[in-house]
Amino acid sequence: MISPLTNAFLINPMPLQLTLNLCSHGCIYCFSILNDPKRKADLKKILSILKHHKNRNDITSLFLKDKYPVLISNNVDPFSKNNHVLTNQILKLLVAMDIPVQLNTRGGYGWQEASEKIKPSIWYVSVPYSDDEVRKIFEPNAPSLDERFEMVKELVKKHKVMIGINPFDAKFSDDHKAIIDKYSEIGVKHFWINRFHLNYKQQSNLTDSQKEIFGPEFLKQAASKDINPETVKLYIALRDYAKEKDCEIIGTPSGHYESWFDDFYSIYPKTMPTQNDFFKWCEENKSEGDTISFDEFFDFFAPLIPDWETDISKFIYNKSNLDDKTFMKKTRLKNILHVYWDSKAGLNLAKNYPVFSWFKVQTEKKLDWAKDGNGDRLLIYHPNNYNTKEFLILEETKQS
Ligand code: SF4
């Protein structure tokens, strides 16, 4: 199916995703397989939307009409044994329609044909291991590390490639630096890192022998919101090492602009704006201790967002947290900006990024949130003083 990339609004520049058959690479930690072990590609629906999108007004069709790019894919490998033929058939149609793509893969079959067929694109290639024997345990049917390296060597001649050291943990590699060494030598600059995460629902679909491979402690950590301090140490050391090699570790934003997004903008004529663009605006327009209002947030994003009125529910981040279900129905895309500014379903800038905080003001009479004239909470920007708490308390005199 081609559908909105769930939870992508203001997070990912790619608004759409193509989903195919459950991936035969069979990685034992694949959240997509664990979420829905019986999924099959719905070719009829895919062809129908490609054929009829010009006459339709659902959000997927609107993005296709405007030739926004399609991610292939966050939940399947397009070049697995059971998907590569379909991938190349669909790519042929997308190329004819002048709709660009981003490809996420561990390699496999038919990637050469795809690479030749499409315009220069972003390819995200997962390489979480430095030892192929370890790879065989967790990704039994996926291409070997040598095959992935040979593929990337070819791809970089035409495309931009980032390497996903994902999942990132000492369990999967005892030498992450070796991955950076190897790929930086052939011109890769960006390495995406995400820690290993599997919630308990997903874990319930693991077989007993898979559970045994991970071990109970590791699975407990995988379901936890807290990051293991050892993994944090490993991350910091690798980030510093990458800098020495003139590379960048990405995927764990702090609230500062990450320049790897420039690759997207240099390649794709149309992308959706993201919070990362807003981080850049803050860096250029705000200083330590300045406040940021919803009006500024809205004025930044509104001109960059298509002016559509349609069902936008798939775009609402963490929508189960959203009390007001009006947003699940037909509404203007720009209406979500207010939800994203200050609700649990939104970006949660103050909670997630240490350069932003909400703030309360202590007066003689009360302690209350700082708000603008419309009653929206104000953020305070402190790029030089990281604060991991969601809000600060200021004395009244300090607010002015
Ligand atoms: S390659 Fe990706 S989609 Fe395929 S099984 Fe592995 S993790 Fe899942």
C-alpha cells in the first residue's frame, strides 16, 4: 500500500511510504514482522492509487499529485527475495510519473536495476554489525556484510548513502568504529544510530529460541524508556570518533540543526518541513534566554505546508494521546500546528530537546505558566545551557 508515513508530520521530510510483502530477510528483531506477522502486499490497492490519484482527494493522492517523494520503506526491505520484483515494477511506474523515492535496505536482489532506473536518491543501508558471524544470528536471511559493502560502493557513485548502525548496541557489534572506518573510506559521511527497542507486545511474538538469543535482561532493557548508561557512553564515544573522521552521527537530535537534512533538500524538489528546519530558524533568529511563541512557530511552518483540507489522522503523532478527535476527520493540515505546539500528541519540544523548556513565572501572588496574549504557552530557548527538565521557574523580574 502507499500511505502516509505514520507519525511523519514535522518529523520526516518524506510524507509517504510504500508497504510490500512481509520481508523475507527475516531479522529476528524486525518490529514490522513482530507487529503484523501475516502482512501481504496489496498490489490492487497500490495500482489503484497510482492510477486514480489525480481524481482523488485523500491525503496520499494529494501528496502524489504534488510529486512528493515516497519512502520504500520503513517496514519492509524492497530488495528482499519476496519483494524485489514488485519493487522494480512499482519503481517503473513511479519513475514514469516523476515521483521520487528514498530507499531503505540491507541489500539483496534487484537493487542494481533500481539504482539505474531512478534519479539520484537517498539510500539508507543498515549495517549494525562488524562481524558477519554475529549478523547471521540476528539477520539470518539478509545479505552478508561484504555484499552490503559492495552494494554501497556502487551506490555512492550515483546516490547519497547513509549507513544505519541500527539497532545500536554492544550486543550487535563490539567494534562500531570499524563500521565507520570502512564506510567513511568510500565516501559515506552520515551514520544513523538508534538504540534497540521492542515493546512487550512485540516481544510476545518472539519465539522461545529468539527470546533465548536476546536474553531476559536485554529484552527488559529493550522495552524500557530509559537508555542503558553503557549504551549512552558507547554513543558518545562513537560520536566523537565520527567527528575525528569528518563524519556525523545522526538520528538522535538535541534541538540543534543537523546538516544531513541538506542531502534531502539537494536531491528532492519537494519535501515536507521538519522540526529540524525549525531548529535552524531558532539558531538564526533566537539567542540564549529568548522566548518563542506559537505565532512564531506557526508563521515558520505555515508557508511550507500544503494548504489542504482532508483527513489528516495518519499524520497525528502518537494520536492515541489526542483527546480531541476532530483532528481525525477532515481538517486543514495547518490546524495540526497548534496540536503540535503544545499537547502530548505533538512534538513535545520542551520534553524531548534540552535546548527548549516551557517556563513558569513566580510572582508575588502566584506561580503560573508564561503565556502569550492568546493563552498559548511560551517556550524559552537555551542552546548553551542544556536542561533536560520540561520546564523552568523564573522570578518575575527575569521575564522581561
Ligand atoms: S530487512 Fe528490515 S524489514 Fe526486512 S526483516 Fe530485516 S528489519 Fe525487517
